[in-house]
Amino acid sequence: MTPEELAGTVDGLMDGLRADLVRLAEIPSIAFPGFPDGPVQEAHDLVAELLRDAGVPHVERLDLPDTAPVVYGEIPPPDPGAPTVLLYGHYDVQPPGDEKLWRSPPFEPAPIDGDGHGEGLRARGIADDKSNVIAHIGMLRAYGGRPPVGVKIVVEGQEEYGSAFDGYPPTDPDRFACDAMVIADLGNLRPGTPTLTTGLRGAAEVVVEVRTLDEPRHSGEFGGAAPDALLVLLKALATLHDVHGDVAVEGLRREEWAGTSYTEEEFRSLAGVREGMPLIGSGGLGERLWSGPAITVIGLDAPGVEHAASAVVPYARAKLNLRFHPRQDPVEARGRLVDHLRSLRPFGVPLTVTPGDTGPGYEAETGGPAYRAALTALKEAWGKEAAYVATGGSIPLVNGLAQAAPGAEVLLFGAQDSMCNLHAPNERVLLSELRDTVVAMGAFVREYAAAARGGDGSRA
Ligand SMILES: [Zn+2]
């Protein structure tokens, strides 16, 4: 299929893909505790049906412990020399949150005008990640179910709520064996800018607490000499950053970011930074957000202002969230923060530091044939060279799949974009991004298969 034929075929498929995206987004498939299981099963069944209809000859349901059913499908390679590509997406969604903040009911997909980017659709999960599930299906339809590569497709049902699936792939490596994988659970830096995400920062949590007195004591009678647990904690937290707002904990890896990043204006708008507020940290945004560390105080136990008594506070606790360089070892990174806190003695008071969960980061190898094919494919789809970015959010499953198929190239791209409000009210997807993602996936498998044959994809 030439680029022109592929583009024409995808354009012809868009009405059907849009209708199927709407059907899928109408199902409130929230795999969180307290939400009904029926819609999760319903979404699973619809995805399996769409895959069968798209020509996937083998579709099965994987029932693993402590997670929603996974849709698994396989199309054998068309010839023994053809590579196998694993496609990943998830059919579960985040809860909608406060429905009053939505401009239309979250599970009634509504057409929108995408602020200068053409038409879109608004609904919970319509970008994250149902758009990408539909993009995979669109690619399969474009080839009539016979793409030029072998395909394994994995559509998970509990990605948004701590899936047990993350640890499963390495225990069943044959099932996940492949030459390249397309993890489609993200998208472009901005609409219209084709983007390959090559890095994911790692994450760790640490709790720090201080107990100084048996109970609160009158601040008039005891304040000034009694050790104040909250003051001790605040003094400790204040050492985590320098005067510029850069992380001051030693041993956390920080490098320049070589790829593309947001402009400051884009970042300010995405983050909702108030007029006149400075950003914190120094260096490029890519370095601050992706290839350097960040420490955020995500919780603090202390008396609330409303009912505050005039008393010295006997106990205080904070929860810290650490994000670190994609290639730094998670236990090492967390250890650096723990050691920093344990070495402190604010006013002579030691702190109790408890290491919490960690998750590794990920950095892709970008020099192989699948990356070359993807660069060609993304340019074909969006008409521009692809940008390399990273993301601060982690996708734990990437590591699970990468361990299961250690030689495979890992590609992260898809139909979401940084302005799609994922996990927030009024989530939306742009139909132009969905269309271009289907084209990119179709061009990717064509180019990648051609590279394996040693030929030129566009004439295949
Ligand atoms: Zn997602």
C-alpha cells in the first residue's frame, strides 16, 4: 500500500472508527473498587468483538488474578521473515470525578470544536485510552486483517487502578515475544506535532515523621523551649530544594534533555500557573520535568487551621513523591532521599523515615529498525519530523513488557495529546489526531516489514 493509498483507506474508515469509539466510550468501564464490574466486562467483550471483526483470527480472554480480563489477540506473521509487532492499549478508564465540572455527561460522548484543531469528541476515557484501542483496530481494518507483520495485541482492563498485570508478562514470555511493541497509551506533545515518547521518569514514595512530645502543650507556657514537631518537619522539608527550587538531595541523576519539550508558555497554560507566578527550578523544561529529579510534598499531617489550638504540635508527618531520571535505579534513587532525611537533625531532632513504593523509569533504545520505521511513519502521517519527548507519568507495564521481550524495540506513541484532559474533567480526543495515528500505525507496520525484507516500504 502506498502512502496515498493508505491515507485514502484510512479516510474511508474514519466514520466507522468514530462510531465504534463512541460505542466504546459510552461504557463506563471503571475498574476501581466500588464501581460495578458489568461495564468492565462489557467493554472487554466489545473490544474482543471489534478485534474479531477486524480479522484477528485468534482472540482470547486472559483471566489473571486480581485484575480485569485482558483481551489478547494474535495474527501470525504473513511470511517467516516478517517481524512481529505487539500492540498495547487499555479499555478501562479513570472515574469521571465531579460530574458538575463536565460540560456534558462523561459517558455520553459529545462532539466538540477542538479549539482550532478541528472536530473532537468529549467523554471520559475517549482519549485515555479508548482512542488508541480504536487506532489499533483502524490499522488492522486498513489491511483487511492482514497487516504485513505478525501482530500480538494486548488490551488490558485495569491499567488505571494498580493492575496485577504489570508483573505478569515476564512470567509468560512466549506469549509476549515480539520484535517491536507499540505502547499506545499516550500521544503528542501538542496537537499536530508527531511525538515519540522515549523516556519515563521513575517514581518513589517516602514518608517522614517526627514525634517530639507525648501530647500537645500550651504554646504560651511551653512554646520557645518544647520541641515543635511541625517546625522540625518543615525545617527538614526546606532542605530538599535549593534557593532556585532545584532538588538539593545529592546523588539524584540530572542531565540535559536532548529532545524536544514544551515552550514555557505551553507549560504555564497546561499546568494552570497563575499570572505573575514564576516557575521553579533552573535549566530547560525537559531537564526539570524529565531528565532530572523532582520532589513533591504530596501530603502533610498537621493540625488544620480551622480548629487549631494554641499548642505546640507533638507529631507531624509528610509524604514525599520523588520522580527520578529514567535510567537511575529506583532503590538507589529512593535511598538517596532516605539518606538525606536520615542525616538531618533539625534543632537536634532525628526524623523517622520510611521508604515506600518505587517504580522504575524507562528509557528506550532509539537506534534500531523499528525506530527508523516509526520516524518515517510519523512524518508520513503528520507531515512533520517527529519530536522525542519523555513524560513524568509512569506506565509500569512498559517495564513488564520490556522484561518479557528484552530484545524488542519499544515505541510509545498514540492519539492522545497533552491538551486532552486525561484523568481530568472534560477529557477529549481530536479526530484529526485519531486519523493521523491510524495512518502512522499503518505506515509503521509497512515500513518495518519492508526494512525486515531489506526493501523500500512504499513500493511493497
Ligand atoms: Zn492510559
